[in-house]
Amino acid sequence: MNWKINGMIFADHDLSNISLELSNMATDRLTFEAPGRSITDSSLFSYDQTVAITRDGKPFFVGRCGRLPVYGDPKQEGHSYEILGPWDQLERLIYMQRWKSGYWAGDVYRSEWNYKSRCVLGQDEEGKAIPIGKIISNVIEYAKSCGVLITSGEITDGPYMAWDEVTDMSCADVIRRLTRWLPGSVGYFDYSTVSPAFHFKVRFEIPPVTLKIESSVESVNLTAVGSRSVPSVVLIYEQTNDVEGATKLSTIKDAYPDGATGREIGAIVQTINLPGWSSSTTVQKQSVHCRFIPPLDYDPIMFQKWFLRHHPEWTIPGSPNVFNILKYRNVTIDSVTRDSDLHFELVEGTLQDWMRKYILNNDGERILNPNNKYSYEDVDDNVMTTISYQVIGEDGSVTREVKGEVVTTQIVATNCPPGTYRNVSSSISAGDEVIKGLAKYIYETLNANHFRGSVSIAEEEVTGSIGLGNRLLITGGKTEWSSMSAVIQRIQSNLDSGITTIQVGPPQHLSANDMIELRRANRSRKNCQDADARITGEMSNNNVELGSAAPKGFGASSPGNWGSFIDLVSAIGASDTSLDIQKTKVHVNMVGSPATQALPFVTIPVVTQVRFYNDKLEIKTKNIKTFPVSDLESDWITIATAEPCN
């Protein structure tokens, strides 16, 4: 056979003592020497260099150069080399999963996927449960994405497991952690492909291979170790479920054989805590205070009062609603222009997303809100007032005449009427599913008959016909050897001599000490309470706190003097939203009355209904005629600004 290493013929470099060791879920190693090579000579390979072995042009083994020892004494000199399989890189690579999170770009929150070393084993990126084999496939694909020369081979799905949260764990440790639930499983690499393929199989799916004593078997050393004689396996799942604040504990048992209680001597018993499901109802309340912005052509006097609330520097002390005649004379408001056409000025409160007609997506684009309960908007608005006036000097004479000066008032405008708004939402958070059948799998694996020992075979050239993914049968020897199905744990081949030594035995977890560890497999498992945060980017809680901060433009120049504009409504249509309240206090100004002027606060004792009609807040009351206005004919009034009373 033609053996080459990185395209070079072995004999050309006088390589000798070439040995390949393949192990179950451990690092495969190819070792060889270059005897006679001087200690001053450069190494044939450099550290971490990829080294590939081919046999007759076909891949046989590939790995990275690990150790490069050089030896020398008066009698001999030489170089040694150790090539490590991909498992070594899995030992050194931390496993990470993608989590939904984000960052603030100015005042816009942008969400994105980021890798974290906090991992929820048993969960995919959609938040769904996946079997153990699928978890292992994800680990292999992650390692491949990080540059490990590896690919996924045949990986048995196996049973599901309870979600397990781990942090800062290597890819190799993750796989070994998962196999605690699968004693008897084998994980190994197939090097016959360009990229080594990782295979993972459980005991019952490992194909057998038969050796004949009279053919190539050099030596046999086998000992029957029998089963572990476990009388039963009992897994007890506990879930704490929360229903509207009431906590209920449920217990579900997975036992094998049927009828097992776990009180049998030698039984495997594990109590596994699972996140339970919960349901809750959240009520959000948001109070909004705002005032009507009267159009100039509708009521110049009302607009003047609105303007002076924001610009007290134009007023005289004690007369906040009129211009300061000691400084200004013949003041006229010529025109008013605005950036928006929304009727209200937001004074206090915040429009929540469930109140808005539009929201911003992750890219900061304005889109229709698919989950809105109302259809309100708020925008930064500039109210530009054009004023003409005369400036008065200290002697009372006109010192300057100003025409068309523009005074800008910055406000937050909205079409949301004042009031308290409510958003009632219910949520159900599903807990982990209980895993059925895992107890039976563990029981059957533990109670299988096992053999421990080694078998050596001699070939003219190492063929690699027997691999880690096999169970070994031997004919021509003891009768039980022909049906022992011994699981191959390690294979060591010497390419110089053609001798291959096959080590078989029970899974590592079934040794005397590791049987104790199997009983402890659940002790270090961390229950994942916020597994949904991986997908949503939000931590679970029911705390609700809505803002009441005043918007921009509300400050010393914008005192919160509550006022209302009342208009007579003659037509009554179907209401969009209705709400029962007890009383409302309003500051009113009547249109249609003989004299348009501000009236004192009026308390309406009995308000029977509040509704929204044509984007206006309407209040129906039984004793509307308590207002000192004679021409009110309808018992419906529209309130543009109102202050709810407690």
C-alpha cells in the first residue's frame, strides 16, 4: 500500500513507529518518529499545522500537529510527532448559542442575535425541545462554523432530556454531559471523508462485526463483567405551576420496570426539577394630560391665552391672559402655522406602544402598529406665531414698531384625548415537557451483559475494517463470545507491524465509581427559568410601570393650567370605545353662548358614559343643564381637554 503524509511518501523521510489510536469520545492520536534527524534540524511539521494521512490516495486520518518533542544523546538523535484528531479542538472550543438581545442607537432600541457562552441544552433557536442527538449535531455544526475541520455524520436522535442550562463549557464537555443520560453510547470520527465526520450512536444501534479466532486473531483477553444489576430506574419530575399568583406543585414519575417505586435497593432514582407553566393577567394604566390647541381663526382670544401660557415674558404680572401693555401696544397675532395638524398639546404622560397607530421597527422605520388597541400619534411640533406690535419705552412713547415677527413654540402634539387608558393582556408561559421513556433506556443499558478486555489482530497492512462504531463478536472461542456484542471503546493500530489492538468494555459510566456519578448526573443540572429570553430577548416578569414624565416644551414657560374647550354636538353616532366613570371636573369655555369667556370649574355630579366619537372625547350626563347656558339642547357634549377626578 502507498502511505503518504501531506503528500509525502513515508519512506522518503524514514518515518517509523507509526501508531494510530482511536478513542470513544476522546482525542484520536497519530504518533510517529523521524529517527536520525538531528536536534538542530527543523521540524517536518509546525505546531497546529494540519497533517493528513492517505492510503492509496484515500483519506485515512487527519488532524493537527500537537507535540513536537526532539530527543538526543550520544547514541541517537531524532524527532517525535503527535497529530491530534478534531476532538482536541472540541476540548479547547467554548460552546456558544445565539441569543436575542440588542443595543440602544440613540433613542432607538435595535435587537439582534448575539452569541453567548450561556447555553440551554435541549432547546433550539425557536424555543422548541430537541432530542439529545440533535443537540450534539448543533454542537458539531457550531464547531464547524468556528473553523474546526469537522462535519456531522450519523447521529442518533435518542430520547429527549430536561433542559439544562450551562455556562462556559467546551464543546467536548457538552457532548460528554449529554451522554450521562445515554450510557452505552459511542461517539467517534470517520476519517474516510475529506472532513472527518462525527458519528454518535446508542448501544442498540451499533452494528456488530464478527472476528474468527482461526483467521487473523493474534490474542484474546476477555472477562465477563455481567450487568450492573440495577433493579429499577425511577425519574421523578417536579413542576411548580403558577396560575394567577396561585402556586401548584405537580409530580410526574417515569419508572421502569412498570410498578417500580425507587425504594428497591440499588435503584437509580433522580428527582428532576422542570420549569412549570404559568398564566397571568396584566393591567397597564396610562394617564394622559393634554390641552386643546385652539385654531386662530376659530377663537383668537383662546389662542392668545394658549400662546401666553407658553410665553409669560409677554404678559404683565397678575394678568397672565393679556399682553403687557406697559411694554407692548397694538399687539396683533397675524397668522399661525404648525408642523402638524394634531389638535392637542401633550402636557404630561406617555403614549405607550399599545396606544400608538404607528411604531418603529428594528431598523427605525415607521410602520403601522399591528397590536394597537387605540390609534393615537404624537410628534414634535413647532407652533410658529407671526406677531406685529409696538414697543413702548419707559416714558410711554413708541420706540419701535415690529411687523411679522415669528415666535416659535416647541411642543409635543397628539390626537390622544386626555384620560386614563388601560391595556389588559393575558399571557401563558409553557414549561418544560416531561420526558417519557428515558428511564427504560437507562435501565436496559445498565442491565445489558458486558465484556471487558482486548483482542489483537494481525494484517499485512492495517485496513481499519473494524472501527469504533461497531460491537464485537468472536467465533471459534467461548460460546458466549459469539453473542457478547462487546462495545468497542478504543482501537490502536501500528502501521509498521500491521497489528491492531481492539479494546472493548462497558461504557465508562458503568465502572464502579462512575455508577455513583450516574446517580449524581442530575445534581449539577441547572434549571433554566428564563429559557424564553434566548428567543425573545426579554426577561420574564410581570412588573408594569408606565411613564408620566412631562414631554418636551412643558416647563416654567408652560404652567399646567388646565382648561377645556366645549363644543355643542348635535349628531350622536356609534361609539368606538366606552367607559363608565363617576365624575369629571372640567374648565369650560362655551361656543355659541352670548359671551365667549372662561367659566369657573364645574363639577358634573353624575356622568353616565364616556365615549370616543369622530376622534373626540364625549361625555353623557343627566344634569347637563346645571351649566349656565340657555341654548344647550343636547345632553352630549364634546370635551377637548379634561382633568379626571379621583
